[in-house]
Amino acid sequence: MTLHGALGSRGQLGAVLGTQRGGSALPWWNPDGATPAANTAAWCAKGAPSLAGSYVNLGLLGYPNIDPTAVGGVAPNWDALLGWTTPGARYLKSGVVPTATHSLLVQYSSAVSNCLVGSYNGGSTRFGVYSPSGIYMYGGNSIGTVASNGNRAVSEPSGYLNGIFDIALGTFLGVGAELYILARNRADIGGIDAYYVGNLQALVIYNVLLSSAQIGLRAAAMAAL
């Protein structure tokens, strides 16, 4: 099951808007209460109870997790403080097929090279981010600020670093292929490349575009995890 249609399609999940399990305070992926859970796919590897626990989709409660033994992929290493850690050749399938109204944020550290999250289907049909090089794959290779640690975000027409506008992006032409985490889904050739080397603490994908203010709030919440 992909979340291309599912993101935003479960109105009953609006009941958990602004709450974590048990009805506690606003969660890191929705710190202002502006994005209903039905619009959100969120994973937090840092502080998870285990590697298996890090696969649970916190935003879309009730949806399948991204356990590679169930949905495909290659399991990363895991550390409670660093999150997912990988020397490369690891990837997770997000279940999300991005459209022109999707946005994402990713918190990472000690990045050495390649793709934190991405999908590519030839030409300018690309969506995702690289680090530390600062390349944003959103309708083209938009090269932003180099940073080995921090938070990168994409919400058309802008790329952000640590919640602050970093670079204008090209027009997104669509991908039609699932986003992979810790690598790039090369749908154009039916393969995978650009395996990430580094740590990834948390990732959140929305099927709505976020404002710069919303990006800033979410980046700050993710940095505080």
C-alpha cells in the first residue's frame, strides 16, 4: 500500500490532531496544530525504543510501518541517540509517492554524502534532499548551503536549512515513484543509488505545502528531539 492516496484520505484520523497517543501535548511533527495526522507521515529514530520501534509511522496512526522485512528495503544500523546510522547500501521505503503539494523535513547529523530521502524518474522529475552537499532534488538540482548537521526542508518553491529559507527550487514536474529514505529511488532505471552515509534522527512528510513559518516551527521541534 502506498500513501500517495492515503495521505489526507482518512478523515477519522483528524481526531488525533495535535495530540500524541494518549492525548498528550502537541507532537514535534505538528507543533502548531496546523497539519492533521491524516496529512502526515512521521518517523523518529532518535529515542525510539528499538530499531523496530523506529519504523512506526507516528503521524499516520494505524498505517503499516516501514519495517524492511515486511515492505522491502535494507535495515540501517540504529542508535538511541544518533537515530538511523548507515555506512551506505541501506534504504527504507516510505510508502509515499510525492506530488506537487508534498513537503518534507529531515533532521540529520554527521552527514558524509548522498541522499537523505529521494525519488527520481528521469529529467527534472525528482523530489528529495541531499546532504551535506546542499542539493535539493525538486524539479532540478538546486544547490544550497553545505551543512553536515541540521534540518533540511522542502516545500515548493523553497528549500530550507534549519528552518530558514536557503534556496529557491525549480518547478516540480512530479515523480510518480515512491520516496526512499537513506537513498534515492531510481525509478527511471528500476534501481537505487546515492546511498546516504551518516545519521538520520527524524523525518516527516506532508501531503500539503507548508509556509515558511510552519517550516520554522517544525525544524525547531525536530532539533529539540
